[in-house]
Amino acid sequence: MLSPLEAMLQTIVFGRLRGMLLGPVKRCFEVFCIYCQSGHIEEPYVSITKKRQMPKNGHSEEIEKEVGQAEGKLFTHRSAFSRASVIQAFLGSAPQLTLQLYISALQQDTTVGRSLCMFLSLLSIVYGALRCNILAIKIKYDEYDVKVKPLAYVCIFLWRSFEIATRVIVLVLFTSVLKAWVVLVILINFFSFFIYPWILFWCSGSPFPENIEKALSRVGTTIVLCFLTLLYAGINMFCWSAVQLKINNPDLISKSQNWYWLLVYYMLRFIENAFLLLMWYLYKTDIYMYVCAPLLILKLLIGYCTAVLFMLVFYQFFHPCKKLFSSSVSDSFQQWLKCVCCPCRRQKSSESIGKTDLRSPEDREETPSSSKISSMPSQILTADESCSA
């Protein structure tokens, strides 16, 4: 017999689970009904939305669009599906793919069902990352009419596929040889991205955000923000989240395009992957006897670099709002190279100045001045001219 408290907890838990499982089915049914009735029932009320077009020749026009209640509900459902796909991808499919690949590595055998499951999990994660990119673009540029081209989708898909696949394989290889240390790696990664937005919020001295949802209390708002930072940490564990969480901002994300934060993330992630692969190479067991370890490490590092290359191509050529960037990827990269190379040039110039100062005074007197050297040819020319005259 269950106690009343245990029965109540069981009812709440299973009730929530049923709601979570039947929620998408109910939403799909509502969308289907709205879509079927949209052309037959005349809507008495419409709302007007204003969006700005992408600037052409330095000018941006503002367009107005009438949105009916049915279209607004469809847009709400579509946004909910997009956010749900991101949550399901990184809090469900990503751990499942890692676990299935780990089991396959230990057993040295992969069944057809497991291969299909891993392939579908990878597609789910890549799709969630793609939706995360599109959501980030639409949130950052909410006042503009954003249209993403098919080539942009292809570029994002390739970028996320290489990035997530190499990251998962690196984590699985390291876990297969150093099971205890992988917990430390996961905790450092997870809590770094989980605590970092809160540290920025506390350092800013901003008041606690109260305008997230009017129906939520302070405790409910805290729980929502903790869940949001949990999702943010889960995404950054496997790939770049495409947004920087900012709790003191009313929109909860930073709308500025920070190239240096992106550069730091991928540099640190590349160094971490290289270190994990080095540890795997040093401590690999007999199950990898027939695996060419140096070639595998090289392929994984090249795969991650390929992901970075597709990311740069997307931001440089296919980003739908690249005209709004204050600086492009190539310009930021050139500025970064100048910042790195300037200290080296200053050091070389200081060394050359120091060498000239160390020269003896006699050497300075023996070297003719530039004025003397330049005056000699002029004197010779005047003598020749006088002879010809």
C-alpha cells in the first residue's frame, strides 16, 4: 500500500508525463483543425504587424502585414514546435547518441537497429542545432523580415553535422578509456556554461527580471531561468549555441554579434578535443588494436576544422542579415591578426633600434650621410652640362 504522500507524488509525476507525451499530439490536432477551417470562416479581427526589409542601397522600407487569428495561432504553434525540437535534441537525443555509440565501441559490434537509432539521433541533434540557429537569427533581428535561403540551410546543416559528429566521437573515445575522468570533463563543461550567465548577471548589479511571464512568481521565474540556463549549457556541451544568454536583458539574450566570443569558443573547444584525443591515444586499450589511432585523430581534427570552415562560409556569404553586421567575419579576422602581429612587429623594431644604438661612434662617422650621397650626383651632372655647353 502506498502512503497518501507517495500516491499524490505518483499522480503528479505520471500526470505530468502524460501531458508531456500527449502535448505534441494535441498541438498537431489543433494545427490541423485550424488549417482546415482557415479558408471557410471569415475572421472578424486581424492584427497588423510591421517589419522592415533588408536594406538595399542603404535604404530599408517598412512593410505592414495583416495577420488573422488563425495565422497567428499557426505561428504560435510553429514557434512552440521549434523550441520543443531544440529541447528534445540536446536533452534527449544527444545523451542517447553518446550512450549508443559508447556501447557499440565497447562491444565492437553494431546492429542494424542500433545504427538506425544512432542515425536518427544524429539527425535530431543536427535539426535541433539548425533550428537553434534560425531562432537566434529571428530573435536578434526581430524587427526585420528575415528570409533564409536554401543554401544557408545546407551550409548550416553541414556545419552542425561535422561539429556534432566529431564532438560526440571524441567524448565516446575518451570515455571508453578513462571512465572516471569523463565525469570531471562533463561537470567542468556543464557548470561553466551554467554558471557563467548568472555570474554576469550578479556582476552587472541589475534587478531580478520580473517581466518574463506575468503569471509567474519570483520562485517560478527562478525555475524558468534555471531551466533556460540548463538548456543553454546542454547545447554548448555539444556545439555552439549561436546565442549568448544574458539574464539582465529583457530578451534574455545578447543581440550584438560578438565575433571574439565565437572565436574563443571554437579555439578552446578545438584545444579540448585535441587534448581528449591525446589522452585516448596514450591510454587506449586492446579494443582499438586494429584501429589506426593517428589517422583517426587526424580525421577527427580535420572534421572539426571543416565544421568551422562551413560556419565561416555561412556567416560570410549566406547569413540572411549579413548586411546589418557592423563588421564581417573576414574583417574581424584581419583585425585579430593585426592585434596578434603588432606586438611581434614592435618587438622586432625595438630590437633593430637597439642594434643601431649599439653601433660605435667611429662607424657612424665613417658612414656618409644621405645628404652627401645625394649631392654628389647633382654636382657631376652640372659639370657635364657645362662641358656640353
